[in-house]
Amino acid sequence: MDLTVPEYAYMFGFLQADGHLSQQSRQRGRLTVEISARDIDLLYRFKHLTPYNSSVTERTRSTNFAETHTSAIWSLFSLEARTTLNELGLPYGRKSKTIAPPTVDFVRRDYLRGLIDADGSVGVTGKGFPFVSLTTASSPIASYLRDYCREVTEAERTLKRNARDAIYNVFYTMEVAQRLVNDLYYPDCLSLERKRSAAESLSAWVRPTGMRAAYTRRRWTEQEDRVLLELGSPTAAADALGRTIQSCHLRLWRLHSGQASTPSDQR
């Protein structure tokens, strides 16, 4: 479960949101993921990624939403596998408020795509505007998506739990949503097929004539990158460049990790 591998980072994000770890006496327990049978192909991808015996089954039952509903279930019993997942940040039992981004190195956009595929939405609003959202009870998860989107799109969001059930609904729309899904759902990435198709369809949207001008992203220039690298401090660079500390921190990480090109005279 090397989270610097995109497929594992995605898989772990999905498991944090939609998986369940249970344990019993004598080190027994299991990991289960139950999703709609229409998405069963994803569970077989997880099964093939996992070097332990596991199974994918289906069941049909009545629910509050449908008289008959068929779901697919992936089950994994290995103690070694469960221990690895738990140490990476997948808790046993109820977890909605306690999950957080991994503390080890991981591929950020693949991890976030896993969370959104499990607990988010991608599509168009009733008025035909593109959107992407994530529903979560976890403050660290909500904050991480907000900070990542700020780096990718320069859009700011204020996080607030709703009054009814204390859940965050981190929501982006229009051009911001387009830029975010273009980053998260890149070609041939591991994802739910229906959500990847929805993400691809958002690129066709164009702001209607007469609608207020879209937010213009402030892109990083080579000169700003030089200043950031020379100072080496997000706090100092934020003061010098008139940007947020978080934006400078994420840009510095991208420059050092090779996700952004460094200025030619700094290589």
C-alpha cells in the first residue's frame, strides 16, 4: 500500500470514505466496502491491487430508497492487510469524524479523487452549472480539499458545518469546478467510470453570454517561483508576493517534488 503510487492513493481515499474496518477477539476482523452493483468493476480493481485473498459478492435487499437494491461487497480478512490500513489512517469502527489525510507521502490528487468518488458528487446543478462537491464530517478532510483547491484554482472557501447534521459540504461550481475536475480526473486514472464521464462532460460548459465575468486565477510566474525558492519560507514569501502562506507552501512543495517546473536558472 505505497501511497506514492496513484492507484493506491486513490484506493486509500476511497476506503477512508466508504470502507469499514471491524475487529473481533483473537485478532479476527475484516475490511468491507459496499457500493452499488453498477460500480462493481471498481471493487475488482481493488481486489487485483491487493496481494491478499479477498472476495467480491453481490446481494439484493429492500432499502428506504428502493424496493429492491443490488449492491456489491468487497471483503478482505487478512490481519496484515488490516493492520497496514489501520496504521495508514483507516480507523476501526465509526470513523466519519476521525479520518484525516495520511501522514506519510501520498499522491494528493489521486487521494482526493478517491474521497470524492466515495463521498462526493460531480455533475451539473439544476440550472445547468458544472459542480464538484464533497460531503464529510471530518474537519481535516474538508480543510485539505479546500487548501488543495485553493492551490489549483486560487478559489477561496470558508468551511462551516451545516446546522442540521454538523456535516461539511465543500462545494465548487462553474469554472472553478471545471479546473478542479480537470486536475483530479486526468486521462486513464483509476476512478468510478460514471464520475469520470461526468467530469469529462463538464469541460463542454461555457459561461452564458451576459453572466458576470468569471473569477480569474492568479497564475504563478517564473519570477515569483524564483523569489519563493530563494526565500525558502512560505511565510516570508507570502509577505513578499502578496499571496497566502498556504498557497506558497503548496507551490514550494510542487516545485521541490517536480509537479511544477522550476525556473531554468534554478535547475
